[in-house]
Amino acid sequence: MKFNQLLASDKKRTLRLVLVRLADEDALRESDRKASQLARPTPGRNSSSSCVINFWFCVLDLRGKIKRNVRKVLGNGKNTNVWYDQWSSVGTLSDMVNNRDYMMQGSKMAVKRKLQTQDRMMAWNNNNDMKCPLCKKVNDSHNHLLFECDFSRIIWEDLKVKMEEKSLSNNWDALINQYAGSVCNNSIRSILKRIVFATAVYNIWKERNNRLFAGKVKDDKIVLKIISENVKLQLLGLKVKKTSNVERIASNWDIKLNYKS
């Protein structure tokens, strides 16, 4: 079998091997050692062994080409960001990660108080000037960010009106207790409350990070519109019975829901 036929017949295996070699420093050193051995002239090599050698050199060549897109010189790390820097021509990680999965994970982290707000970072950073990136008035914290900050409170108040849940608190601890004590089932109102909560937490946290790490700023009206459109898309993915509650929610969010036949 010719070399190009061998390569074409096993592209996935070749790419997997390249990526493994990129990820493992010991493997990189082993690749270089093997390349040096293969480069030495050896009497008695047959066509089969030459094909394997050519295949191996192709792997090493691909490694160099792919490496440009998956590696970056970090330096001291001050100007490097995993989520927002362009590490690959495909795009940034923040654009590629599934938003729905990330929203659910983000809301779980928020409930457990594991979001890396600046009050948590003060344990190892002596910088006392850690104002909220959204309002720049008080220090960043879970309770402030969700939803006592002027920026996030405006958004949350509007969402509560659209959910017809004005009694929901703006205080994080009280809000979590309200959610924990409410009915959690497959009714449209229960589903809507969970969707809005997760989507709001995710997008407010994302806006906070965009401002802090990427210098990108959206006002509260734009973030609210993004949250609302995202909620609508998730509601459109549901199949629901046509009831007065469902029709009311469809009217509040200005959408046509997918009714069961």
C-alpha cells in the first residue's frame, strides 16, 4: 500500500495520534527521539518499513502544523485568557462551549457559592480595589452580583414581571430558599422558573467576565434581550399541552409554543 493510501485510510487514527503527542510532553520527546532514529540510514529496509517511516514523519509534520493552533506562549499569564483568547482558527472556547450545558453548570456553581467572585479571590490577592465590574460601586460578591447590583437587579426585576413571579427575592440566600421550597415538576411555570433562573445567572456572570477579562461592555437592556431570546429558544424546544397557563406564558414572552396534538 502506498503511503498516501495508508494515510487516507486512517485519518482519524493519525489525528488522534498527533493530538496525543501534542498533549503529552514525554510523548513529544519520544517523537523527537524516534524521528532521529528513523533519519539514520539503515541497510536492508524494505518497502513496508519505508511506508511506516513515511507515515511517522507525516505524523511529526502534522504535529508542527496543528501545534500553531493549540499552543500559545503564556509569558507571565497577565495577558492570557483561556476562554476569550483566540487559541484556534475555529474560534474561542467561550463561543464553542454548549451554552445550555454551561448555563446549568453555572447555576449549580452559583447555588454552591463556587463562582470566582472577587471576594473569594481576596484570600490570595492583596488588592482591595475589587469593585463589581457591572456597577463599580461595591466589592464583587455572590450576593451583590445576584441580584443586588443595580445592573443585575434591573434585569431580574424585568424577568420576574415576565414570569409573573414578583414575590421572588433579589437577595441571593432568600431566593435560593424560595426556589428550594417551591414545587419542582413538569408544569410550564415550574419549567419556566428554572430556565429563567439558569439563563439569567449564566448571562450576568458572562457579562461580568467579559467586562473584567475582555474589556467588552453591554448595557442592561442588551443583556436582558439576550436572556429573553435565550429563554424563548428553550421554551420553543418544549412540547406542551394547550392550557390557559401555557397560553398566558406564550403571550408574556411573545412566542408561539409547540403544542401537543
